[in-house]
Amino acid sequence: MTQQPKRAAGSRASANAAGAAHAVILAGGRGTRFWPRSRVRSPKQLLNIVGRTTMLEQTVERLLPAFPYPRLWTVTNAEQVRAVRKIVPRLPAAHVLAEPVGRNTAAAIALAAFHLVHQDPQALMAVLPADHFIADAEGFRSILRAALQVAARGPNLVVLGIPPTHPETGYGYVERASDVEPPFRAAPSPVFRVKRFTEKPQEAVAREFLASGNYYWNAGMFFWRAATFLDALRRFLPATHQALARVAETIGTRRYPAALARAYPKLENISVDYAILERATQQPDGGNVYVLPAEIGWSDIGSWAAVYELAAAAAPADPAKNISSAPLCAIDASGNYIWSDIKQAKVVALLGVNDLVVVETPDALLICPRNRAQDVGKIVKWLEANKRRELL
């Protein structure tokens, strides 16, 4: 494994980290739980799910004070490249990396890492989802800089951990060691060694995690040198490393698109959490995996229910707590979320119904209980199985 030289703490490490740091935005998902708004060509990250601008635009806006456009990258899929370039026109065209097919986050991050190493062998990577909500943008940038400093000081794999507020069963969890890691005690943020990752526990287990105080939600935000990540990829996912290394030899040439198209569909379909991070923590040396707590007002906005919760928290006090984008008449009705993109929005009348999600588009209407919003993706699977491509 390639060893990176340790850097002294302080301003020099910060300057070195900032000078070689790039932000890689993962923007290739379909967002099936946001059907009927989210479709193949207009997925969640390319929609204004929360706020007036798209989730991708909000992500870029948060990052620009720390990363100018020449150090911003995005990984998306071939069907969404044109939309991404239209939404973020100042992003360098060569920095919009297109996956021929989706192969999960390990492959997407590896593709970006090979491009970065091709440009700068010492490049640092901040890997960030395109479709999350962060209320405290300034606090986020502060923790981001701290994470990059840790990544710059060795062959370290760094994750952000969100302090849990309830026993959520839909998130992955990161267990930290009890004490702050000694080499980083002077860092701007507490740094803990990661003991293990746990995916989507049962509620009883999630309650134990919450009570212990040693667990965080895994927000899917990662920091490392590109070369460090590729060393880990070679160790834990050698076939993917070998295939993409051959593709990387063609970067900047006319042979690149064909080489990528041949290799990418054959890559293992696996998340970076399973492929790299979990395996690293299971090594005798602990894998140099660290977590930084991040209280930044984070939400993955994973369903229409999460959108309702954000909107309800921001809305003026309303005993019924109905949220609607259309004119609303609500009688003995509470906790409902109504959204319509019909230009001539019809009046929505609710009578004696509670906690519903109703989403209307010109060709579809979704109605479900708010507590089933996580299952909307099942509708997309039904549409696929029944070959209703016009609704996908």
C-alpha cells in the first residue's frame, strides 16, 4: 500500500489540504422514492424538492466558498449528463463524469479517483451526495475543512457522523471509539477512530445505539487522498481496480469512451461502505478509518415524509400541520403533505384524513400514508415489471 507522508498539524497542513482538495458530487441516483416527480431523466437531485433551486444547485452553492468550479466534479449517469451540464453550466465539461450504467458508489468514487490522480497524484477528495439538505452551510464547510486536514495527514479514510436524534432504522450507523484519537487532539474538531459500521438496524438495536452515545448516522460523506482510496480499492476490490486502471490509461484520449463503456458494466455493483470502509475496519490495524461528528442540520431527504418534516418545521404554527403547494380546504384533517406541479392548480379538499402524502404530476397521482413513504420505490418496481416505461 502506498504510504502518504504525515503532515504536521496547523496552518501548513490546512494550506496543503486546501490546495489539493477537490469535491466530488455523486449525482447518479434515480430517487425512486420521489416518484412521480422523480424520473430517469429528472431524478431527485435535479429537482427542487426542497427550496426553489434543484438539490444539485444547492449542493454546489454550499461548496463554492471552499471549492472553486475548477475543483468541483460530479459523477452522474449518461442519461443525466445533459441536464447536469445545463443546471451547473460553469462546471468544466471534463469534470462531469458519466457512468454508462449504475454500479453503486464504490465504482463511482473509484472512477472519480482515477481521474483526479491522473490530474494530480496528491489530490484530496471530498465525496458528497448531490441530494442532501444541510441547514448550517457555514458549519458544514468548517467540518469539511477539518476532515480534509485529517485526510491529508496520512493514509486515512474519513467519514462524517451525524449525531442521531432518534432511533432511526433506515440509516447506517458508525460506531466510534470512546476517546478522541491522540494524533488529532489538536484538530479543529474531535476525531475518533471508527470501530465498525452497522447497516439499518432493528429499532431495539437503534435505541441501544442512541443511548450509548458512541454511534452516529452515516451521512455518506467521505474524505481521503485519491491515491489512498485507490490503494484500498486495490486491496479490497481488486477486479474493479484493475478494470478501471486500464480505463484510466485512456483518459484524455479518443479511446476513453469506448474503454469505459466496455469495462464499466462488468464492475461489481457494491457500495463504498461495504466494499471499502467496513473491510478496512476489520483489519488488524483498524484500517485508519476515522469519524468526525457533524452537527450541521442534516437530512438525507430520503422520502416524501422527510420533505414534509422539513416543511412543517419551517412553516408558521398551524395546529393541523398540513403542508400544501395547492389551494387547500382541510376539515378534520391534519399532518397531510400535498404537492402539485399542475400550472392551474385545483383546490385540494381534505375531509377526515390524516398523515397522507398526495403528489400530482400531469400523468400520475401518488396517494399513500406518510408512514409508508419509504416504500414508494415499490411502485417504480411495479411499473418496471409491467413495462410502463412512459411513467419511469
